[in-house]
Amino acid sequence: MSEAIAAPTVRILKTRRGGDSKNPTTEYSSLLHTVRNLGLLKRATGFYWLVFSILMVALGGAITGFVLLGDSWFQLIIAGVLGIILTQFAFLAHEASHRQVFESGPANDRAGRILANLFVGISYAWWMNKHSRHHAQPNVIGKDPDIDPDVIVFREEDAAKVNWITSFLTRKQGYAFFPLLMLEGINLHIHGFKTVFGRKKVDKRWLEISMLTTRIVAYVAVIFYFLPLGMAFAFIGVQLAVFGVYMGASFAPNHKGMPMLPHDSKVDFLRRQVLTSRNIRGGTVMDTFMGGLNYQVEHHLFPNMARPHLRKAQEITKEYCESHNILYTETSILESYGIVIRYLNKVGLAARDPFDCPMVARFHHR
């Protein structure tokens, strides 16, 4: 079953047993056993060194172009390219955090921390904490931090609680979602600094502080040294905007608009991961564009599976889900964006009408 879910509505799923199997644990174990026997859980260190090398060459080219262009508004093209390159480095940091790159856990952590903090400017500790909770309970209400209410809300119950001042944005939040992603880049940097300078326990706190501080000081200093004041601000703004939109456009299609599970849900691991995830079609181009995130179902079922093995794992997983009557969702990238926008707008309609003044409404109902 590879069809997309037609209506982007939230569906609360109860415990469900697909096919005629009576043991969900055995169902997942059987699938895991199959992919392991095919060698699909082996690391792909050579592949990641190749990708890293290509990105370093691209980064070197962007830096060379930046220096040669000098005082020119064509620098904004370099800024956009830099935003793309840094997002690709973020994909590598994400994969290292899932132990996909090296056999050694500490080696993966070192790589992930260097890539996240020094290259991208995001706290590795913050990312690990947030992303680990998401993987454990995707789209589970009250447990998955990715669906907690923020500027954008993902549940009608949360939309109904927004104040009348912000309700105008909430009611049209689907249309505002992608424009708001232009601010996501700076938001991710802020989260990083708030984490490392916060009171909660942070693994390798002072190492992350030194990395993040060194990175941002060096980056800003170079930009403002080579470019006039206004152009420097524009360069940073464009780079952050492209980075934020690219990151959001890669992560948003994966779960937004998919079923949500109640806080006390007893849905088994296999169905919890498959039913709440959405894959994106597109072949090698999409594999590169989304850094393997287009195989979201397989990524959630086998989080330490290296990117080159996900396509083969998808063939096996789709067939397995079909034989066990488990809905497997796959769409095109544009279809997924449409689903996300319609879903967020539907949720937003639960927000109060911003033109209904609370004071007037109080007297009106007397």
C-alpha cells in the first residue's frame, strides 16, 4: 500500500494488529532479521567520507568565490549556496548522531559534534536530546517534542488555546509555514546557545560552548571584514533564510499531517513508526536533496541504517507492510507540501476569530 493518505486529518489510532499475526514484537523482529541478513545494517563509512569530501570542495569553492567577488551584490548568490552546503553538513551530523557513519559510538559522536557545532552552528547536545525523544515516540501527543505548540501548532486543541492576538496567524498558518521557515535558521542557532548556556545538564558543555562561540565569532568577523555593513547583514540574512527553508522543507514532509497517537497509546513499535511516517518519492535526486530523509519510514524502523542502504530496505519494508496490512504512505515532494499546508490550515481553523474582540464577545453572549 504505497498510496498517500488522502485527507491530512489527525487520526487517533488505537492498538491495532495488522494481518493475521498475533505477536507484533515478532513481526518487527522478522523484518529486522531480514534486513540484517542482507547486510543493510552495515556502516557505509566510505560513502560518508566521499560526501564529506565533496561538501568540503563545495565549501572551498564558495569561500573562494566570496573572496574573489569582494564588494558585490552577487555575494548573495554565494550566501544562498552556503545555506545549501551547511544544510548538507547538517544531514551528515544527523546521520552521525544515529551511528550510521562509524562502527564506534564515540567516533560518531565526535563527528556529529564537530559537524553540528563547528560547521552548522547547532548544538549537538540539544539536537540529540530533542531528536531522540522524537524517534522514540513520533507523533505521540505529549511525548514527541516536534508536535509541541510553538509559533505553529499541530493540534486543534492547541490552536483553540492561542490568544486572540496571534490567532490571525494561526488560522492561516499553513500558508505562513514555509515563509516562517526563513526564520528557522536563526531559531536553531538560538536554541543551541540557550541549551549550552542553560541550567540543564549538557554533555560536553564547555566543548560545545567553545565550538559554537568560535564558529559564530569567526563567521561574523569574516563577513563584516570583507563586506560593507548593509551587504554583510544581507549576506547573513540570505544564508540563514536559505538554510532555514531547506532544513524545514526536508524535515516537514516526514510526519506533518500524519496520524497522531494519544499519550497512552499502546501501538506496537512497527506500526507506531510506519503509520506516523511519510516517504517521499524521487530516486537519486531526492536521496541527495533530502539527505536520505525521504526514506522516513525505514529511517524510523532502522535508525542506524546508512543512507546508501535505505532504498533496498524500502523495497523490503513496503512488501512486508502490504503482506501484514499496514498502511505504508509515500507521496511526491509537492504532494507532501500540499498535505502539510492543508493540514496546518485545518488545524488553525480551531483558533478563535481574531476579529471577534473578547470584550465585545463577552457582552454579546449576555
